[in-house]
Amino acid sequence: MISQESRTARAVIRDESLRLFAERGPDAVTLRQIAAAAEVSPALVIHHFGSKKGLRAAVDSYVNGVFDVLFQQMSSLDWHGEDAETSLAELMLRFLPPDSPVPAYLRRLWLSGEEPGLMIFRHWYELNREVMEQLAADGVFRASSDPPVRAAFVMVNDLALLLLRDQLSIALEFDPLGMDGIARWAKEALDVYRRGLFATGAAG
């Protein structure tokens, strides 16, 4: 993990902003609190980002970039071999450190209905659709009669782990995004995707 000392001041400010935004929500965090967490002056925050609005834009751009890389990795997996049972949520856990504030930040954004969250959601959907259509073309996934809806359906299933992690942890009595929990969750999810939910003949 990169130490705070080895990062630029701009990166430290951005990362501390992301952490505080995830914990409290962007509206509840002040520039002074961000500066204190980053151990810099408020003037330096303004110098790098111009305003709190500029800082939020930088955080959103960073989160979008994280998922750009994530989907690039997803498209390069060996889906016919050792990576055949990898879910998007599991890949995200591989890519992000266990204490990453990104999932909590996304949860806040999406539940708020604010424009930045909608833009990130749309961007993630487009990336997910591109990957799924390519995997269908490669013969990994079965072709769909409605690719946009299928991409959205699969994406929503992965997002459920982010949006409902706390509630699912209580109901299941294990963390579905924990290292052991994600394997258990992915096994059942992939079984449903591959074999369907209905017993033979039950769906008519």
C-alpha cells in the first residue's frame, strides 16, 4: 500500500476527501476538515482544487478511473479457463484494498440520486455492457435477445452487494464482500446464472 508520505499533496487531499465523503456524505464535510485529515492548510486545498465543488469533481473522476481500469482487467481475464468463475464484485475486491472507501462512497452517491452518482452509474453500465457484449461475441456468454437489459440485470446483481452490504451481513450472518463471503456469494450466483433458478420443467 502506498504510504501517505510517498503520495503528492494533491493525491493525499483527494484520498482523504474520498474517505470523509464516504463516511459522512459530501455535504457534511468542510474544507477545513479535509485539510486537517490531509495534514495540509485549507489554502493548499483551494490551491489544488479551487473549491469544494472542484474537489468533489476530482474525487468522482478518480472513482470513474478506478472502474475504467477494473473493466479493462475484466475484459482481459481468461474466461475459458481459470477466471471462468470470477464475478465483478470479486474482481473489485481483488483490485481495491480491504479498507477502500470507494464502495461506501458509491453507495452514498447512488442512494442520493445526485447527478455525479448518476453519471458514474451510467459510465459503469456502459463499460459493463461493452464487456458483456464482447464476451458474448467470444462465446463465453450465451447471446441475448436484449443485450442492454441483460447487462443492466447482471450489473444490478453486483451492485446489490455494494448497496445492501450492511443489511445482507446482518441477514446472512456473514459479510458477502469479505474474502470468505464473496466466494460463497459468487458460487451461488454463478450457479443461478449457469443453471437457472427453476427446476426442470417448472418454468413451463
